[in-house]
Amino acid sequence: MNRAIEVSGSFHIGQIVVHRRFGYRGVIYDVDPRFMLSDEWYDRVALSRPPKDLPWYHVLVDNLDSPTYVSERNLESAKGYEPIRHPLIERYFALFNGSSYQPLNLRN
């Protein structure tokens, strides 16, 4: 997990983002250099057909219990920095500094 050390994408672990199409806010907790799930998942869920060869992000969504997987194309930086409310926040992050989250350990 936490392959972000090897990935150069537009966003980083701990950054608060907004989904461009659906408007939800979340925090990035991991990054894949390219799409890493199954073709079946992509065909069923990624209806806008974002590129598979660019980074994809694991995101804890504000006020939801489950994480999501989002292509770089569908994310933008959040303009506000309210904390994200998600039951897994403490599993991945040490603290919220007012604008982003500090990961517990990038080498997990």
C-alpha cells in the first residue's frame, strides 16, 4: 500500500479533493500509477471511461463508510478545507493540519 512514493500524479496522499462529476469531497489515502482493478470493475463502474494509463486514487469520501477509487481526470483540489468525516481516517492519518492530512506512515 502507499505506492505514492513511486507515482507522480497531480494529487498526493492526505490531500482533500472534490470529484468533478459527482461533487463529493474526500481525502486521498493511496495512489496507483495506473488503473489497477479488474476490467469488469472498470466496465461496470467507470462509465465515463477515464484513461487507465494515468494515476488512480483511493479516496475516503466525506460522510460515507466506504472508500472509492477515482481516476485523476475526475478529481480537483478542494477549495475549502473542512475535515473529512470517515470511519477510516485514523487508520491512515495522524492529524489534520487545517488544509491536509498527515499520513501515519508512508511505508505501510
